[in-house]
Amino acid sequence: MDSTRTHVLYPRQSQGSNRDGGSNSLSGIISTLVPTLIIAAVAFTLFLILRARQARVYRPRSDERLLIQERRTPRTGAGFFGILTNRTALPDSYVLQHNSLDGYLWLRFFKVLIVISFVGCCVTWPVLFPVNITGGGNQEQLDKLSMSNIANPIRYYAHAFMAWVFLGFVVLLIARERINFIGLRRAYFLSAAHAQRLSSRTLLIMGLPLEFTEEKALRQMFGASVRKVWIPTDCKQLEKDVKLQTKTALKLEGAEMKMIKQANAARIKQEKKQKNDAPAANNDPNHWIDAKKRPSHRLMPQLWKKVDTLNWCRGTLSELDRHVGEQQTEHLDLKHAKLTAAFIEFSSQSAAHHAYQTVGRESRTKFDPRYIGVQPEEVVWKNLSVTKASRKVKILLATIIIWLMILFWTIPVAFVGILSNINYLTNKVPFLGFINSIPSVILGVVTGLLPVVLLAVLMALVPIFCRLLAKFAGEPTLSAVELKTQSWYFSFQVVQVFLITTFSSGASAVASQIVQNPGSAPTLLAENLPKASNFYISYFILFGLMQAGLQLLNIVPLLMLSWLGPKFLDKTPRKRFNRFVKLAGIGWGSTYPKFTNLGVIAISYSCISPLILGFSTIGFCLLYIMFRYNWLFVFGNDIDMKGESYTRGLKQLLVGVYLSSICLIGLFGIGISKSRASIGPLIVMVVFLVAVIIFQILLDRALAPLEQHIPMDLLSENKFSNMLIDQNLDDENQMKQEQPTGEPSSREHSATTVPEKIHVDGKAPQPKTKPFNALSRRLEPLVQKYYESNKSIVPQADAEMPMPAYTSEEYEQAYLNPAITSPRPIIWLAQDKCGVSKLLVHDNKEAGLLSTDEHAEFDEKNKLVWNEETLAQAPIWERVVRY
């Protein structure tokens, strides 16, 4: 059949006709859009209905009970649409002031994507749409809007010059954002709220020579500005014992809660049998305990040996409490092997940065790597002893593993790409002939929605594996783990989700013709690769509509907090408490790459198939609205990245510029076989690509030192950075005000506190030479301009973010391995009317264990309930410390 005739007849094809060569672009997009729109509408409607009823799911950051944990000011009430649209009343900087720097930059990242996409529409559509539509090709439906409809290569000049304009704009916008980020981060780090944190003036140094694993040597090395030194010890055995201690305590707690519930159920059942409401006749707690149902378990590996769970756990836990306590004392006395790392607190932020910038350059011994601003909760303690050489080898090995994964992952991902254009293969692959009889609507779902879903499933487990590899590679902090994951997962996304899928989708569309005439492969691919953009239009529809709707609905937390958790999973007060107080967060290493790759796709296809920019604009706008709401009301920040994921994401967006340029160069090069007129556009794009590479190399060299260091003269001029901290142990008024009266805690907090009395006294010594090159110094005034302009939006200590104050225990134990400071576990049970909980608490205390049944109980329906209004009085409540 003539191919032209096939194109004409395709829209009216009857079932069973040959679809080879036809376009399914419009039907595929519509088939993806309709179900996605329905799902998104249902999700958004449910969200509006449930938002007022499920405050813990949809407005946890407005909950006063959780604000005790966060130590934030409560939010003002506002309607949903007002929150989303009234920028003046609630700007994005509110997230920066009351949540985190990373949350604010995440919203700004979407603004960058929106600006890129929208400007791309304004620039490319008026020029490239008319050029493509009148290009003289035989494409149909949405494919007429792409470059594949160009028959005369002379028209490629339009695409080349539009690439100069638009891609040049993208490069300059990203450069501007990187410079603004440097200014913003300086303003944030030098603000009073941040400068007085313990982490802001603490330096982590690794790779210490043995002679420097003594506090005296480190003090001599760094001088009088050192306030405190923490030298970590080898806690491998202690960590194992603490893990077993916790596991045993939870096992005992779960077994006893099961006994209490069974006893209470027996009481309720007996009372129902009585004709009146009088209490049961026998009030002895042992009466309600069924000895036959007493918990028991088998010991590993002696599966034949069965023991009483309560007695075994009590005996084991009592012994572990004693053994762990002895080890903790030994580690506090530094009686165990020391690691080749140290946490060094300085008297001021300025002194800490001076040491950070000069120690490696001015000392004969290289203290490397070193980090500043590391918070205790993000330390990967087992990696502190990894040497620099070992870390390099492990990172190399992990990178090889990742690239092997990328290589072998090509097979299933290529299948997904083929599926998006499977209707083109039916002519030459006989067993796929049944596809010709599938109705167009169903075929649209198969080629549009199904590949997108399959691709998402294929990508789900990759970041988990990347994080494990990053920890294996010896990264010492969770933020470093996330950054490594971000780099690896982005490579995975670009290669698998974009390149492999694009090529396989375009190749499958012309597979039968390539088989007939292999020499025509380059020309055919040049004509059909732009068609692969149809798949990514569906991808933007899915992410923009469905993801935004489902993320707003927050279906998993909704089920966990209101149904699945209470009914099936959270059988103890501890589990209820932990699920209630934990705020949802974002895994930066796995989230940034997914959306950065969407930006790369939009930029890459901007001049090849400009229609994608319209869908990306809408999709990014919807995602921005969804994330804005969640950062205002739902999300917390599990790992403080200090904005580094943002700047890495900006750099990764440039991959889209390079890929777009390379693709255009390739397409123009293939066009030379049609006409020598393609040589001109080819030269134009080669010049552009070379110019961008040179510009980017120079810019990276200029910005690298500005991103890594804060200028010492700026630190010296900032009064907060030079405030010398005097830890005074005689003032407890502030802590008494913050800590609720009668607060029980699993830790025995010191009665004294360490409020940070501030005195402006002197300045840190200046390094001999500025750590900036000539280009950096030329950009410094621009960075300084953004620094001044961003001062107004950073959190202020007297309002949004109070000055940190630490108890003496919190200060002394700040940078100790958590295994050393782990408290004895409390067995938290729920009260019952049978008195069984009282009996079990007594037996636990007789065994020397900490136990209580306060602040939780079983109601008359035998359901576990606890008073969420007295959150701070829960036995396992601990004050959140802002290090």
C-alpha cells in the first residue's frame, strides 16, 4: 500500500486494517489525558473534602502539638485557594523562614522550569510552528508540528537560530540562578538564626594522622579559638548491642500489648453476656490472662527450642541494659579505639570557616576530607574511619556498578520505548498482527499510558540501590549520600528514561522500512526521532496532572494514619506516637533527578518538537502548586542539604542544552544527504555548542570557589559570625519556658541549661591569600548584590527561628555516636480495666526494666487510644534539638 495513502486513510481505518506508518500521536495523548484528568479530578475533590477532616494528614505543620516538636511559630489560618494564589499574603519565602532552605529552593527550582518552558513557548512557537507545518512533509496529526515534517533542509536555519536564542537564554538563566544561590546561601548562613547553631561553627575533619587523634594536639594545631573537641571511637560492637537491645524491648512491648488486648477482649465478652452493666465478678488480673495464649517464640538458629517470650525478653533485656551501660561508660572515657576523625567546635562561625579554608593549605599535613556545618543526625558513623584512598576505590567501584546497571537496564526500558510505537511494527512482525484489531482508543492507552506507568515502575528501586552504594562508598554524611545518589540517579534517568526510550521509540516506528532498506536508516531516524516527543508529552501529562493530584491527596499517609496504621500496623502506643509525630519529607537524591530529567527532556525537544514546551509549562505549574501547598502545610525536611541539591540540579539541567545541540547537529548532518543546504545550520549549531562549552568551563571555574567558601572579609564584617559563644551553666529560664511542666522523658535531662550568651569580641585571623581566582573576583560584586537583596527573606532569630539553646547534656553529647547516648528503652504499655497492664508494668520493674502504662489505654471497643493533646507528656517524647 502507498505510504501517502496510508497516512490519509489512517484516521478512518476500520478495525483490522494495517496501521503501519500511521500516526497515533493525537489518540495516544487523548487516551492518556482523559483517564489522567479523571483521576486527578477525583483526587483533588477528595482532597478538598478531607482536608478539614484529616488535619494531621493535610495540615500537620499547623498543628500546635507538632509545633512543640518543631519549635516553630504557628501558621495563620487561610483558605486553600488563598494560600495557592495570594502570593503577597504568603510568599514562598515563608517556607524558607519557617521550614527549610531546601524546601524554598525546591519551589524555586520549579519556577525556573516554568520560566524556561514558558519563554520557550513564546520564542519557538511563533517561528517554528509555521515553519514545520508548511515544511512539505507527509506527517499527520501532531507530528506536523515537529521537525520531522521538514522536507527542504534550507528551513533548518530557523531551528538553528531559534536554538541560539532559546538555548542561550537557558544557559544565561541557569548562570544567573547559580550566582543568586551563592548570595542567598551566604545570607542564610550569616543570619543570626543560623550562625549561632552549634553545627555552623563545628568542623568535621577526617583522615587524621594518629598523632592528631588526641585533643591536645588538635588544640595546638587550631589555636585558642577551639572550644570543644569530640573524637569518635569504634562503636561497632556497641551499635550491635544497642540494636539488639532496642529489638528485644520492642519484642517485649509487642508481646505484652498482645496479652493486654486479649485479656481486655475476654473481659468485654464476659460483660456482654451479663444482663446488667455491672462489672465482672473477678477483678484479679490473672483471671483474664489465658495461660495457653501466653506469647512464646523459637530461638534462632535452634528452631526446636521454644521459650516464653516475656521471661526471655525480660532476662535478655536486663542483661543488655547492664552490658550496654558499661560499654557506653567506657566509650565516654575513650577506652576504646579512636577513629581517625574529629568534630571540632570553634568559638565563632568566623573562626570555624577560617580553619576550614586554611587548614589544608597552610599545614604540612592534609586534613582531608573536611566538612563544615555537619549536623549530628546526618553523620554516617561507620564511615568516619574510611581512609581517603579507600573511599576513592570504593567510589570508583560503585560508579562502575551503576554504569553496568544502566547498561543492562537498557533491555526492559527499550521494550517500553518500543511499546509506545508498537502499532508501527505490525506489518513486519506477524505475531503482533492482533494489534491491528484493537480499537483506536485502547491502542492509545497501550501506546500512551501503559509505557509511562511501566517506566515509572522500572525506576522505582534504582535510587534505593544508589543510596546503599553511596554508603558503601564511604560517604560520611547523609547529605553526601543524597548528593551521590542524585548524580548517579540523574545519569540513570537521562540514559534510560530519555535517551534509550527516545531511540527505541523512534527506531521502532521505522523498523520495518529499515529492514527493507538498511541504507535509509539515518534518514528514516532523522524523520521519526522527533515523533518520540509524543511519548514525553504523555509523560508530562501523567506527572503534571496525576502526580499533582495524588500528591495533594497524600493517599499513603491518609491510609496509614486513619486506617491501615491503627487497624493493622500500629499495635503499640509507641508505633502510634512515632507515626503521629513524624512529618513526611522528600528524598532529595531520588526526587531531584526525576524532575530535572523532565526539564532536560523539555529543553532537548524545544527546537525539534516545540509542542512539548506547552505541556511542560502546564505540568510544571501544577507540580509547583502541589509542592507549594505541601511545603507550607505537610512536609518536613529530613536531611539538610544546605541547598546543594538545588545547585547540582541547575548544573544538570544544562545536559538538556547539550543534548538539544547534539541532536540538532546530528539531524542537520543527516540532512546533508538530502541537500547541501544543511551545512549552514550544521555549522551554526557546532559554533553554538563550542561557545556554550567554553562559557560553562569558565563559569564553573569562577563559581566553584564562591560555592565552596564564604569570603573571610564578609565573615569578619558580619557581627553574628564573630559572636563568641559563652556556654553559661547557670541560666535555665529559657528552657523552663520551652519545656512543658511535668514533662516525663526517656532521658534524664540535666537541670541546668546552656543558653548561648553572645559577646562581640575580636575577629578571626585572615588567610594570607584569598581563595578566589580572577574570574571569581570579577563575579564577586554580583554575588554580593544578591547577598544584600536576599537578606530580607532569610529567617530572623527573634521571630521565625529562635536562637538555639541546649541543655548541658545535649551540648556535651552533641557529636557522640548515638549508640553511646542511647537511653535505656522504656516499655510503654496501654492501660486496661482488667489491671493486666499494671501487673505487667510491675513485673517489668521487678526485672529492672523501665516501664509505664500512662497516656494510652484500651477503650470499651478494645481499641488502642492515646491522648494526642498531651503529646509532650508521652513517656518516649524527646525535645527536638536544633544543632
